[in-house]
Amino acid sequence: MEYPFSVVAVDVGGTKIACAVVRYENVDAAPIILSKRSIPTDAQQGGEVVLARILDLVDDVRAEALSHGETIVGVGVATAGRVDVDTGNIAFANEIMPGWSGQPLGDALRERFECPSAVLGDVQSHALGEARWGAARGAQTAVVMAPGTGLGGGIICHGKIVRGKHGFAGEIGSTMNTLDAGDGNLESVAAGSGIEARYYAACGVHQTGAEISHRAQLGEDIARQTIENAGRALGLALAGWTNIFDPDIAVVSGSVTKAGPIWRDAMVSAFKERTPGVLADLPIVDASLGDNAPLIGAAENLLDTLKN
Amino acid sequence: MEYPFSVVAVDVGGTKIACAVVRYENVDAAPIILSKRSIPTDAQQGGEVVLARILDLVDDVRAEALSHGETIVGVGVATAGRVDVDTGNIAFANEIMPGWSGQPLGDALRERFECPSAVLGDVQSHALGEARWGAARGAQTAVVMAPGTGLGGGIICHGKIVRGKHGFAGEIGSTMNTLDAGDGNLESVAAGSGIEARYYAACGVHQTGAEISHRAQLGEDIARQTIENAGRALGLALAGWTNIFDPDIAVVSGSVTKAGPIWRDAMVSAFKERTPGVLADLPIVDASLGDNAPLIGAAENLLDTLKN
């Protein structure tokens, strides 16, 4: 493809849909985000309505870009839910987006737009964006762990996102919690939802993750223990990944990574306890692209499909 | 490259060095193993002597092939020990090959032969061979677990072997044993050496893994428990891998996989306990290329480097 060219990228989340033109000026330059627009997802209106809103938004952004003379090579979508690898349709979505499960997103994109399109999970898109132009720029092997309300992740091998047969690759939330083995999956201890549930189970008080982090810093025992356990569990999981992948770099992102030094120290020390030799030198860094990571990852995924 | 062409492939193990011409007739045909020769490694003579023996063997096999009109495109090596990804030299080897650690294998190949060469770990070579032409033929995402005396493994993503930054990728033996968490690594329970050590710890009798398997089938309690634990621990690890990778297929190989139905049932049922939904449908198959897998994998790795 000849530079400059652009991809229309979309990031479909439970609360908002973001769409932008991702412009590539030359082979070395980080892509530029242009004409970014966000609309509420209005997920409660159901999957069909959400799908129609996505298509209209893409149409608007694409038409505007074309009118400005942009060369649009395709549409790249990052979306909540699990994406069918072959079709780009939504294989499964949870209750955050009722009726999103089963929506023929990939089919609809191919039908509506004559240009190439590609759909990837949002956390996988985030990981790919960070691996290409963010905190893990240029990494051939990288792992991304994203503990927010839930716990997702992404795996980069040979510089490309690993999707797996059914699109589940990187789903670290459902792996086994090895901190207190047998007691739930990793999400149930290391994600924000898990932190809140475990804190409630320990002291009978509902609190937000942010408040629990705050109380931990102030020295409250139960809060501190809960935050430490969340960090330790993630660090042990990262150690397991590192022993298997030997990555160049690990990227952490998501609200839980803002929990402060108690969380981070617990995560890093658990990682180092279980990681021998040079593997313990793994750089563990924060994501750097913010909200733009899934858009950039969605654009990169579209470009990857064009190369095949 | 124009068909037919050949690669001189070498498999360096602790007891023998095998070398063969791996011949590619056309794009669809499985490669043919020609002129296979084996010599004892004589590892106790030290790394320098082993390196010289490898180079001479390659030279002989290559010269003979050239004299028969073969088109040799390069030399591919599979070797015991951990291989430096950048140089092809031996970063580390254990006591099975004294002095093999640090040997400049990659440098020596480049110096001695004017043709391209590539060096890969033996278990990674085995995995790549099985993924290209064996039990996992055509898989884009695959995991290989090889419980023999030790426990190695290999990961295939995007159809290519994952090596990692330092060449450790696939080293499942050093991952955490989640069967009885905190009690050693996976190798210490799931490999042949672990089976023998745990059996001895439980009843004070030294037995070979094969004999312990036999006693398990006869109904001896301690033997049965030891074999079941080895299977369960590997099955739990496979579940963890599957949750992370969502592979097309898993390949098992190595002496422990011959331990019989007690081992296999324990492995499969532990895997299924921890693996939700469609992921539990993962095909778990035996390796199919036997001793030729590392030779074919070494040849494929050489061809991969030529494509980059």
C-alpha cells in the first residue's frame, strides 16, 4: 500500500462506541488519530440497535474522511465480547451488552461497506496496539494483562496478536488462581470485581475498588490484604506466563494497576519469587496509548489481514 | 526456492547425534528423510569434542548429498540445551552434556559452512516438526508437552515456533505445579524423574518409571497414586495453557505418555475439569513423527529463517 493511507477504526465498549480515522503517514511514523467521535453504546437497547449504531457511525466517519480525500483501506473493529475468528461475528457477550451475543457484526460490515473489514476482541486490540506503537513497541513476544472490572489479557507472538481457535487466547481471567489454589479463577481475586467481592466477604462492607485501595494505603488490614492478594495472584500468573513465553516485555493496564504501591510491590515480588534467572529481568511496564490503544490495534489488525 | 531442495538436519541429544538429508519434493509433499546416520554423542568427552563431531558429521552427510546432486539450501540443527536466539550458540546445558553450555555452535556452523544455518532447541524442533508435518499438521496454534525423563514443551503460534527472548518459550517443566500448589515445579511431579522421586519418597523403593506404571496397572496403591498425580498435574497445566492460548490441538509425547490408561485418564479428566465450554473439545493427540520430528523441525526452522 502506498502512504499515506487510513483505516476507519471503531472501539465498541459497554458504555461508549468510539470511532476514528487512523492515518498512516509513512512506514516509521506512529499512526495519527483523526476525527475521533464517541457515542453512547446504549447497550440496554439490545444488540441489533447497537449494531445499527456502529454501522451508521462508521458510515459517517468514513464518508467524511473520503470527502477530505483520505485513502481508506478498510474498517477495523475492536469490540467487547468474544469474536468468532472466521466470521468476525460476536460469538458471545456477557450481560453488560444484552443481545450483543450472536450479532453478525462481521457479516454486516462486509455487506454494508465494499472495503475490507476485520473484527478483533477489545482487549486483544488493546494489546496489539500497545505492541505495535505503544509501551511494547516492536516486541516480538509480549503479554498484556488488563485487570479492570474484569480481567482480560492479550498475547503477542511473532509480533502478531494470538487469537486462538475460538478467539479465547489471552483470556487470563478464567485461568486458575494459584494464590489460594482451587478457590476460584484469577479474575475472582485479581480483578476489580474480585477485589470488591473478597473485601465484602472478609468484612461485610461493600466498597469500590478505588476506596479499598485507598483504605489499604491508610493501613486498614483487610483492605491491605485484599489488595496484596490481588497483586500477588496477578504476579504469580505473570510468572507462569513468563516461564512459558519468555516474553520481551509485559504490559499492565486497567483500573487495578492504579491501586498504588501495595498492589504493585505485591505483584512484582510474587512474580520474582517464581521466575528464575534472566526471566526475572522482564520489563513490566504500564500501557502508554490510553483509550487509543484499541483503535490503533483494530487498525493494525485490519492491516494484518490485508497482508495475508 | 525451487523444488526439489534439501536441508541437512542434525539432532543433538545426550546419547546420540542424528544427521540426515531432509528432502522437499514439492509444496504439498511431506519431506523425506534420506541418508540418516547416527553416532554416539560421547557427551562425557566434553562440549568441544561434541561440537567437532557434529561439524564433521554434517560435513560428511552434506558432501555425500552434494555428490548425489542434491540442492542443499542450508543446515538446520536441533540440540539439547538452551539456544541463544540471536547467535545459535548454546546458552546453557545441564549435566547430561558436560561442557556443552557456552559452546559456539551457531558461530561454528557459520564459519565451517558457507550455506545458511539455524539452531533451535530440540523440544522446540520436535514441536515445530509435529506442527508442520506430524500430528498437528497445519495447526496455527498448538501446544506440545513432552514428559520424558524431564519435561519440555513447545508452543506454536501463527504456525511458527515461539522461542521467546532468551529461548525459554515452552519450558513447561519449570512452571508451577498446581496439583499440590507450592510443592515444586511441574517437572517434579509430571516428568519421569518426578514420578520416580515421588514414588521413592512415598515408599522408599527406587523403581524405574516403566516399572511404576506397570505396578500402577496391577493395582499397587502408591504406584497408582503417583501415576495419577503425574497425569493430573499435566492435565491441569494443559488446562491453563488452553485457557491462555485456545490452541487448535495439543500433542503429547515422551516416555511418560506410554504410562497407560491410568495416566491418560487422569490427565484428560483434570484437563476437562478446568476447561470450560468449547475449549474442552481440544484434541489431545500423540506425536506421530517419532525420532524424525526434531530433524524435520530443525529443517523447517532453517527454511523459516530463509523466508525472513
